[in-house]
Amino acid sequence: MKKLLTIVALVVATCLAISAKADEPNSVIKYKADEKLGISEAAFNRHILAHEYDQTTKEGVIIFKGALTKITGEAFYSPAEWIFFPETLIDISEYAFGYDSFFSEFRGKFATEDGCCLIVNGKLLQYSGERKLENYTVPNGVTRICQGAFRYTAFGSITIPQSVTEIHGSAFNGACEKLIMLSSKAPKIYGGELHDTEGTDRAVFTTKVYVQKGAAVNYKSAPYWKNIKEMIFEY
């Protein structure tokens, strides 16, 4: 009898769990853009119930079945004025944004308070292409600056804090005139050679890099950094 009651209890618990999952609220991504946002459904790992776009308000909403928790691979490939991510998200791939997917403002999960950046678990995925400032300092705590994160931002300078340990080779395409590095240790470069110019047959990096006094030798001997040693100076 006791064994039967245990089996019944397990069956009931399983049914309740299935019911709870079935009743899980749907997730939404909202945005405003000049046209319906280009997306790849496979990258969201959730069935898309609807993707609605209002031509009058220029606002759109993508409705997912259940909780949207991860965005993997290239998910977006067109620009938007702003985009809102739900609180259910726990991770977004650093490759989520295609070459043409610029966003002027980020809202919701992982957005910085000023809406300028999307920082996911220490990864700075993208800086808003519309926020034109003379100088910008990457928030302390960022550990990785991802592919194309600052492309075409045209800053005078970008300051990189000590917390940054990894930088994608294409993170600074058209980004700034100079990088100011606060760490005496050169961050690891991944994704190929450092380059800041598109459309060339080889990697070209014309941005001046300023490092602490005594740290130039560390940078000039580090992988990939040593290939641009003529652009490394001490401050």
C-alpha cells in the first residue's frame, strides 16, 4: 500500500510539473524599427507564436511560446531604433547581432542604465551606434569585448578597464582614434588579427593604443598585439 501511495504521489507530482510548464507565461521581445525586424527563428530555441509589426507606429513584438532563456547564433540581421529583451533571458550569444543589426537603444534585460550598451554576463555585445561621444569608458566588470562591439562609433578615445581580459579582433572597426588600456597585462585577442578597417585584404589597425608606463613591453610581445607594436605608446 505504501509503495502504491508513493507511485501515485510521483504521478501527481509529474502531472503538476507538466501542467505548470504548460501554463508557463509566454515571452516577448519588443522593438521599434523602420521595417519589420529581420530574425532567425532557430537562434531563439523557442517556437515563435507570432511576429507582429505595426507600420503606423513602427513598433513590433515577437511572441515566444514559454520562457525565452537563451539566444544562440546569429539572431538579428536588420537595424532598430530600440529593442527590449525580457527578464527571462539568461544568455545572449556574442554573435547574435549580424553585420547590419545596429540598435540605437537597448531596453530590458542586460541593458545598461543609459541604454547605450548590452552587457551579458560580463560580455559587452554591442554599443549603440547612435550615441556619439568624444570619449567613452567601458564599465568596470566587463571581461570580454565582443565581435563588432564598437563598430563605427567614431569616438575620440575608448578607455578599457583592467577587468577586460579578452577582446575580439574586430571589436573596434571604425570605433575610435585611440584606445587607453588601464591594465598592464595585454588582454587576449581572439577571432583573428586586430583590425579596425573593413574591406581590406589583410588586417589593418590604425588606432593608437596607450598603455601604462612600463607596460608597453608586455603589449608589444603579446600575441596579435605585437603585430601592431608601432601603434603602442605609453602614457
